[in-house]
Amino acid sequence: MAKSPEEEHPQKVFGWAARDSSGSLSLFHFSRRENADGDVTIKVLYCGVCHSDLHSVKNDWGFTNYPIVPGHEIVGVVTKTGKSVTKFKEGDRVGVGVMVGSCNTCETCQQDLENYCPKVIFTYNSLNHDKTKTYGGYSDMIVVDHRFVLRFPDNLPPDSGAPLLCAGITVYSPMKYYGMTEPGKHLGVAGLGGLGHIAVKIGKAFGLKVTVISTSPAKEDEAINRLGADSFVVSTDPAQLKAAMGTMDYIIDTVSAVHALAPLIGLLKLNGKLVTVGLPNKPLELPIFPLVLGRKLVGGSDVGGIKETQEMLDFCAKHNITSEIELIKMDYINTAMERLAKSDVRYRFVIDVGNSLSQ
């Protein structure tokens, strides 16, 4: 007979979980494994609220296994390490992102691309090697294989730095892979939300000219004067789209709602690249003529491996890049999810887990 989440493992833990597709979260008692030789036990201090948390608690993608404790933008402090762990010690500030395990032996793992491993273990709503469920960072502590723990730079604030563990690497990885790092080139950022606003900051740090492409004219002042973008295009304004046609070398498309790709492809120069990182819940229509006639590329990208995520954190620390956040208490999470569904946040909620999660 299957054990209850509370009895599965020796360590008693609590957090907030959704139990059905209403997505409503409430206090939940469960358990975590003991710290093994290769593990790191972490007291959770802050956890970002990612759009995929919202999709997951509501089962928008169809594979949620309830109960679910979300959270994969975790910053905390090490409270225990296994005897074979040399990289971390008690008291270290660390981060945990989207994944907590992989097979470690396949070709993608050998290339430090654990996020693409067919056996990747996600931080929540996934199965550990022992077939028990993973539960995320909306909880008081977590036990993680040391290979999936990140050094969190001293000069990165733990609250506004937390979203970098998903949003930051989601835009940094494709920029590196698709060569969107050449100073002076023109980057378009479609969608100015949790991912988009960080893409603007990272793009500027790489020395790119950055244009924000948004359906909201009201975001122009913020994009240029606060986030440092060079220009702004309202994607619902035909005149503005026409004026910007064929001017961009690359576009990072962070929009997670169903939207038209044709206007974005039109903004690209010859050999331009459109890379999508948002995950709409329905297929998008891809017009082939403009791709063929402009030798353009449409690609995709998913977070990044551990090595690259560490590189991104160090890059952001060096360039003082953090997320614009609204810090919330744990008991505000259901309201935060409702607001997130309406894009009513600038630009990322972060839960002050350490100071507000209580039994």
C-alpha cells in the first residue's frame, strides 16, 4: 500500500500545495528524504512564482499529479551536506532551479545539458530516482543532489535574484546558443513580463540594441526609462510594425499566450532568428514563405544546464542584473496567482518563505 506524502520519508516538512485543478493552494504536510552522502539540505528563504507554477497548479498542460507543491526559483541557506559533498558547506547561500536530477550518463548530460535529459527530474511534479514525488520550493526546506545546487553569488540579492533561476536562464541560454551576444546587433524582445524584462537587461549587458515589442502602449515608459531598452514597438499598431520591418537581427519571444508569429518574422532582417521561450497551451501558426524568402530561422529553447545556469548567475551578479519583484507573504499566494493570470505584476512575485511560512 502506498504511503501518504507525510510518511514517505523520515523528514517532516510543510509547505503550500494545490490538491486539484481549481489551483487553490493551502497548507500541506509532507516529507523529504534524509540527507544522503551526495545531498545538500537547504532551508528555503525565498521562492519566485513562475508562470509555469500557475499552469501546473491548474493542470493547463494536462500532466499535473496532485497534490503539487510548486516552486523552482529557490534561494536558501545550506543546513546540512553529505560526506561526499565538497562544493558546499553549512551556511552557504545557494540556489535551486527547475531541475533536481537527471540520469547523469546520457549524451546530453555529458554535454552539461541536463535540462534536455530524457530522464530529467523536475523540482516539482516529477518523480525522484526512488519513484517518490518531487515537491518544490513553496516549503520550509528541500533536499537536493549536490550536482543540482547552485552557488548564489554574494552580491546578488536573494529575493530579487531568485527569479533568475528560471526566468534568467530561460533567456540567457538561447541568447548564448543562437549567438545573440554580438555587441551592436539589434535584439527584439516580444512580451514585457517576467522573462521579457530580464531579457532586456541581459541584452543590454551583452551590448545589444534592444527593442521591446508589446501589445501594451502603457509599458513604453517603463521599458525605456526604467529597464534601459532603446526603443519600443506596439505590436497592434500597423504603422509602427511597418516602420520597424526588417530591422532586427534576433527576437526572443517570451509570450506565453497564443499569438501571431507572422508580424514578428516580418521584423527580422535577412538571416534573422526568432527564438521562442514562452509556452502557449495551443499550437502557433508558422508562415513558411517569409522564412524561405528571408533565410530566417524559428527556434526554441528550454532553460539551461547547471553549468550554464551558474555562468548566468555570475554574469548577472557582475552586471547587477536582478528581477523587478513584488515580495509577498506565503498566505498571499492564491491572490498572487489570480493576479499573475491577468498579468497584473511587475514583473515577478517572490514569496518571502523564510519569514512568512508557518504551520
